[in-house]
Amino acid sequence: DPLGRVVARADAGALTPERLQQALAAFIGWQDQVPPRTSNKRVAGERAYRKAHRGESFELPPSRVYLHEARWLSHRLPASSTLELVS
């Protein structure tokens, strides 16, 4: 996300396909997900993206989402990996 803030940095040299698979497994099932401020969801009757573009301050409540399946399609570690999600 180019507009987000960095919350942690780490050496990607320690990543392995096995460690990535373990981490991915934790996301299967129900999760609370906060929509982006530029979402089409409504806040007080108005689209969030309109408020965001005006620079207004507001909070979007999290939505419950269910991830049925996720699998790695390929790894080019430490540079990149390709993931398929089924929600």
C-alpha cells in the first residue's frame, strides 16, 4: 500500500516457502478487516471516498470477511511470491 505507513522492517533472507505457508494458514476463516478510507462504503450517509478526498477525519468500522482458501502459486524469494485467494 503506497499510502500506508511502514509498521515493521525485517530481513527477507530468512523467508522460506514453509514459513510463508505457516503464516498464510492463520488467515483462513473469519477475519475483521477495516476497509480503506477510499472505500465506497457509506459513513453517516455519504460515501467514504468523498470524505477522504476532502480530507475529513472519520473511522470505518471493520467488516467480517471469510477467507475460504489461499495458496501460493509461486515463490521467487526473497523478492516476491504470488498468492491466490478464494473468499
